[in-house]
Amino acid sequence: MPLDDLPDWLPAWCLDHLGGEPVSVLFRQHQVSMVFGLLLADGRDVVVKARADDGRAVSCVAAQARLAERGFPCARPLTAVAGAGSLAVHAEEFRPGGAVLYGDSPDVAVRCAKVFARLMAELASMTVAPPLPNPPWVRWDHTGSGLWPAIDFLDSRDQSAVPAHVVEAAERARGRLLAAGLPCVLGHADFEAQNIRWHGREVGAVHDWDSLAWQPEAALAGAASGSFASAGPPTLAPIESSEAFLAAYQDVRGRLFTAVEQEIAWAASVWMAAYNAREQALFDAPQLSGDALRTQGAERLRRANA
């Protein structure tokens, strides 16, 4: 990507907050956030992240910084969150390398669950302001009148494209989640294969700290148990792999979930899959989440007591 194609605000932001302007673009990504890998004039490689300033970024970056200080494998923030117009922006170190762990077997599930449990244990000892509102894919507690959280780019599309089984699964899962009354904790809400890099059997880096959330521990673990294998478009892991993930998570954390927490974990896996299935249907993308939910939904909802 040529330097001329960078946003107008970015070179000056780098000079002000990092002490140097970019001279080369290493990569650019744009999903929920805009992410720029940059080579600065002094030879440093950095990553700059920018997203709409909805009030979440300060808490997310603060938690990420504390994790990095404690030696958890994640990129160390180089700046605090600083505004650029309507955007919340920060820079962090560039952590290249490592491989995506592909597969959705119980063995892969256990490896991922151990990392997630370590991550959650570290976050449990921190005090930061809850990063609200939650990311939309775990925002079943929204206060709007409809089933889904309000998101313009989804709500403006033809909702008749969403399969009835996806809507029904989301309704039942959300009802169970809202009835639980469990305390909320800080946790990673986008724990997917595409956001994790491995060096052999050791985790090298966990990315996407913009996706921290404030939800019950069991719900966050349940969402991760369904999403851990997503290495590209979101899908839903097999039931036996989610089961292995949850068992390994509880083992590492040293605490068994209560019966209610078990149900909430399964309900959260359904909600997240339904959210992803809706988006795939609205954009006529491959129905990975919807197809998985069609075959697994009844059993997951049974386990959720939904």
C-alpha cells in the first residue's frame, strides 16, 4: 500500500505520539478496526489501530498493557489511547511470526482452552472500567426492543434472508442468558484461531484486544468454546470439541462450573453462532455458522436448558 493512501491524520499522529513519521506500510487491515503496520523513519516497526470512539478503547488498551507487563503473550501498547477526530487510536509493538492453529478436534480445543483459561485468570486480577458497550457478537444484553443489537449496516439489509432456525436459536439462547443473573467479569470475546499465533505447541501471541467484554465468565468461556476454531469466516466447533474446551478450561481454572454456568456456556455458544449466521446470511456469504447451527442447535439448546 502506498504511503499516499494512508489516512491524512495518520502521519501527523505518528509524529506526535511515536516521534517519527511512517516511511513504509507493512500491512493494512480493516474490519471492526483499522489496523496499520508501519515502518517509521527511525527504523521501528509499529502497529497503529484506530476505531470509532465508543468509549471502550481506554479500558481495552489498559488491560492489554497490564497483560504485556506480566508476560502474557500479546503486543505491548506503545501509547495510550489518543483521539484523531472521531477515532480512538493507539499504537502497539509489532509481533510478527507464528502460525495459525487449524482444526476443530478435541485436542485442538484443549490446547486453546488452556490459553484462554490463563488469559481469563490474568484478567480476573485486574481492575479496569468495564469496556462497554460489549462487542455486538456478545451483546445479548442490549437494551433495544428487538432480538439483535442495533447495527446499521446489518439492520438496513433485508432481514428475510436470515433463516428461521437462526432467529429461533438466537431467541432461545438470549432468553436463557438474560435469565441467568450471573456476575460479569472481564474477558476476551473474540477468541478465534485467526487471532492467535503459535510457535509449535507454545502460544506466541493473542491478538484483538479491542474485543474485550464484560459478561459472565461461563458465557465468555462458552462463546470461546464455539469460536476457537474459526480461522477465517466464523464457524461453530463440533459439540464434542466445545465439550472438551469447557472441561479443560474448568480444570485449568481449578473450579467446576455450576449447573447454571454450564447452561449459560452452551447458550452463549449458540448466541454467537447465531449472530455470525445472521451476518453471513445478510451478505449472502457461505453459511458456515448457519449450517453448523442447523445440525447442532437442538443439542446445544438442550444443554443450555433453553
